[in-house]
Amino acid sequence: MLDEILTFAVSHIQLITAGLMFAAVFLELVHIGQTRRINKRLHRAGKWLQRYLSVVLSEDTYEEPEPAQAADDPEDEAELSAANMLQSRQEENMRTVLAQKKQRRNEELLDTVLQEIFD
């Protein structure tokens, strides 16, 4: 039985070698295709990550200069103080809202990046 198998293999060695070489070439082409697909995904993920980092690292602070206080009258100072307190509260509320919006946007972008990476 073993003699028959060896005789058959030796007589068809060129055909067996050609088949193995064809299989190796086919597997190498599959490997190249998979590597190319992975590189495309990594490239897209890198772009998304770059966009995320540029959003996160950029400073979106809009600071306005303080108005000059040139009032000498105590009533004007009281009105100005009350106006400044109101403006300060409004600015603080706006900053809080902007920070929450920025955090939501960053979380959404991070979710998108992570989904793109792991899909």
C-alpha cells in the first residue's frame, strides 16, 4: 500500500509541485488583498482620529475683554456691578452650555472613530 502511494507520488511529482506552487501563489494573493483592505481601514481610522484630536485639542474659548469701568458715581457703580454680575452669570451659563455641547460632540466623534476602527 505504501509502495503504491510512493510510486504514484514519484510519478506525478511535477503535477504535485505545480499544484503546491499554485496554492502558494493563490494564498499570497489573498494575503495581499487582506493587507490592502486592512491598510485602507487603518488609513480611514487615522483620518478620523486626526479629526477627533484636532477637535479635542483645539481651544474653543471665546474670551471677550472686560469693559472698562470709568464710572465715578456710586449709583452708576452699583448699576454697573449688577450688570456685571448678570453678565457674569449669563457668560457662565453660556460657557457651561458650550462645554456640554463640546463634550457631547467629542463623545459622538469618539464613538464614530471607535466604531470605524472596530468595524
